[in-house]
Amino acid sequence: MLSLRSSSVQVALVLAMLSCLLSRGICQAVAAVRPSSHPTLGSLLRAYTTSSPNCGGTSESASVVTYSQLKTMLSSQNIQLFDVRNPDEHLAGRIPQAVNIPLGILEESLKLSPEHFQQMFEVKTPGKDDENIVFHCRSGIRSLKALDIARQLGFSRARHYRGGYTEWAEEGAK
């Protein structure tokens, strides 16, 4: 009976040590992704398993387009604005010049050939070095995920409108 208790204590100690190591690793991954965002499981795993210095290294302020910046970009027509909401949300109300590419098909869409992309969305294909690519959704959560997808595909200068359609509609009503 004594040896059974001893091995149970050893197992419990090993499990506690593993738990602490995993907790520490997950906390480090969360901090590496973006301290002010809600990381997805995929982004946590990427942050935890990659050694890339860019992982979580982009400051969020450089990735965010404000309402006034968005208005300026729209008025100068210097924007590739992608609405990653569902089609029904896009039809119910949209920001002018926004092209609807739902988040669920964004990755596949950004991988299309220029001809297929233009045929499918009726706009030119965004370039990986374009600095006028902006994603938006309703409130900034899906657009942040879209930004993460785009960055993984090499669109290093893409940004997102954190205020989303909600802020756009509120500001337009003022």
C-alpha cells in the first residue's frame, strides 16, 4: 500500500509540473500574439511554435485604420476595402467601395490567381506590398482575424478598421 501511495504522489507531481510548464507556455504565446486582442487557437499555436521574430511583433496601432483615416482613404479612392462580414450583413448596410469577401473564404480568395480574383470580386487583386488594403467587419473582431490571415499569406502592410461598420454607421449618423 505504501508503494501505491508513493507512485500516486510521483504521478501527481509530474502532472503538476507538466501543467505549470504548459500554462507558462500558453501565457507566453498569448502575450506574443497581441496583448489587447482575443487570440484564436491557431494564433496561439503559431506564436508558441514559430521562431519568427515577426510573430506578434507588429504594433497594433500600425495595423489599425481610424474612422478619419478611412474617410480620407475613401475620398481619395486610395483604398482596397474588404468587408469580411457575411453577405447578408453586407447587403443590410455597407461602407462605400467595400468588397464583400466573407471571412470563411478569405484565405482561399487571397490565394486566387489575379484573373480568378478579378472575375469573382470584380476588383483588381490586392498586391502583397500594397499599403492600402483594409479589412473591416461589424466591430473589429473578424477584421482582426482577416488581418492575421492576410499577414500569414504575405500581405505585410494590410490593416484593419477596428471600429467596423458599427462605428461607421454611428459616425455617419452624427
